Amino acid sequence: MASFLSTSPVVFATVLAMFLFCSSFAEETSEASQPVAAPKILKLERQSVVLPATAASAARRKNFYSAKLNVGKPAQEFHVAFDLGGGTMVLPSSTCTDKACLERRRYDKWISGSAEDIQSNGQLVEAKVKKTLLRRRDHGKLQARSFDMGSGSESGVFVRDEVCVNGDSEETNAHCFPMGMLVATKMSDKPFALEPYDGTVGLGLGGMSVSMEFNFLAAFHRGYAGALGSAFSNSFGLHISGEDGGEITLGGYDVKRLTHPLKWAPVAAPDEGRWQVTLLGIRIGNNTLDICKDRVCRAAVDYSASLLGVPPKLASGLEDVLAFESTPGGFGDGCQHMAIPDIHLQLENDVTLTLPAEDFVSDFGSKKKVTLKQSCEPRVAHYSADETIGQDIFVLGESALRRYYTFFNADTLSVGFSLAKGGKALPALAGPGGKKAKKAVDDENPVILLVQVKLIKSKTVSSLGV
């Protein structure tokens, strides 16, 4: 120490500079050696099916989107759909003999060395035993609604196993984590027999799941934090494309898909677990509808519906304004051409989504059996609620999500929107006038735009095992 202090000022400055450089280099080398958690991009495959007469939207073409996941050790591969309106991962059991199960790849817990039979609280069914033949255990029943295909249910037991997300189909770069799921021993024909994939993965918030043990986003996040020792973004980006299917980016978003920076709208009532935003108003052409003037309006984001869904109580008024603003043209009955104005959905934080006619119009003409002449009036997609939902329904469906890239952030409880690259030219996202978001007037009578699923757990003695 004495020798160092006696060094001349020039030498001291040189030594100090070398010390700072080495320290900085050591820090950079240390940081560079730390593993970096990169987002996982899952390619979505699109399959198009003409719905049968038994479906809610009979004879119409519907698109289904799925991606590959591996479950268990050794890996069992499944094509799964990602459900924005659900909070549970569901796979058909190898013991399920229903038609909907037999047409899918089925999960077999007995060949997986990482599988565990669990209760709904995540505890083992039988203490210190990973797999059990006990029939008295928690059972779950999932009631699901498909706007295009109808309602149905699936039931089974709870299993925890390792789920692996490969990302870009690179098995050597897979991210694996344990999570709970419902293994279905019974599945109704409708709507599940119509779905061209094996299972579903709920991407809803925690309020949609039995517990965080069963929440995919939370399990994915925990897996990264545990493996890499650092926090990982609890979020995902969604790109829907009519050409290549699209992609889901887990843990981030693909900036190459954006045409401009994301505009953010907060999640409304996040405790309910749905990706829904507050809808402040609707504009059609030069008309501003007062639908949301005296009630809470919410818009759920869910690409399982094909079009923008409108509740029956509000559909007629919306159709009247569309017809008033539309300009028919052509010869004869005048229905050869129809100029239909865009619909503008005004969200919080001055975010406005603009939807052209092909995103919401499902039909033309009167539904009455006897008419004096054909009607050219546009009709929007009608999605009515059932008893499990108990509310009127609006839904921002697949057609809108092909137009807008969406980013869902569970940490900040917000949804980001950007016009997707390659989409048609649309007005800017920022709403006119720069008005601040206003509070809802009637909190007790909301209009909720959602796809509702309900998970019922019970203790029963089942005649089927897993």
C-alpha cells in the first residue's frame, strides 16, 4: 500500500485506467457468460374446414390454428390450439373411447416417466406415489363454447407432466417445464369432433385457471426463471395470417411483424382471467353509437371466432346504422355492389381499431321467410350467450386479428395493438380528438365480449382411469 501511494501521478493515472478497463471487461465477460432467455416462436399451422349442418355456423368455412408441443418423457408430440379464452391445458386420455378422442393423438401417462397424478390443488393423489390406480380423486369438467361450432364439454382427471416448447422446431433448443393439465376421459362430439387438432392450451390469465399450477403462461415463466436464474417476460405475441398460418411468440413479440409501435390498452377486470379491454364507443362512418354510453362495454380478444361478434340486443341497431351509411349500387335489384363503411372501435388510451366490412359482415338480405324484394342491408355476425356465460357477447375475432398484431402482457395487464405488416392500409391506431379514457357509468350491467369456459371440479368414482 505504501509503495502504491508513493507512485507518481502519471503512473497512478495509468494504473487506474488499466484497472477500470479490466474491471469493465470482467463485468462484460461475466454478463456475456450469463444465459439469455430468448422468446420462443411457435409456427401456427392453418387448416380450413367447411362446417357441417350441425355446427352453429353451418356451411361456412372456418380456419383452425395449431402448433406442436411435446409432453412427457419420452416425448409425446401433440398438435394443440392456443385458446385465448381458456386457462387450462387439455389432452385426450389414451383410455378415452369417445369419437372426438379416437380421431386425435391421445396422451398416455403410463409411458411418461415424468407424469404425476395430482389433485386440483397440485398435491399428489396418493402420497409418495407418482402414478396411482385410485379412482377416488378430483375430477374436472370443462364446459367450452365455440361461437362457430356450438357448445360442448370434456371431463377427466388432473395430471402434472413436463411440457416442452421447441420453438422453430429445434429440439436441442427446447424449453421444458412442469405444469398441471386436464386429461380428458370423455369428450362430446360437438364441438370437439370438428376440431382438426389434438388438444388445447389455455393462454388466459390466472383467473381462468384452477390454480397457477395449471396456468400455461405462469408455468412457462417459472420454467425460464428457474432454469436461467433470471426473470422472463410473462407475455406472448400473436400473428394470424391467411397465407402462412401465423405464429405465437412466447416471452416477447416479433418486431418484424409490426408496421408501427404498439399502442396499449389495459386489461379490463383482469381477475376474471380474460384478455378483454374496455370498449368506450363505436363509430360507423360519421355516426357515433351510444351503445356504451350507459353501460360497461368490454371487448374480448379471441381468434376462435371468425368475425366480429355482436350481441343480439345490440345487433339490430348496429345493422340499422350500417344500412343507413351504406351505398348500394349496380343494376336490377341493386345488390351487385355495396359500399359499407368501416367500424371504428374506440378503446382506452386513445386506441382505435378500424375494421372494414369483410371483418364483420356475415350476410346480406332479410332473414324473413317472405319478402317482397331482396334486401341489400348488411348483417353482422350474431353471437348469443348461453347459461354458462350469463352475459351478452361481443368478440374481436380472427378477421380482426389478421389485421392487427397483438401482444398480451400478463405482467403489465395490457394488450398492445399494431397494424400487422402486410395488412391493408388502415387509419392510424390513435383515436380522434385525443380524449382521455372515461370511466364506465354502470358497473353492475356490463356488456362483456368473451369466450367463457367454466371448469367444475368434483370428487367422484370414475369407471375410467387414465
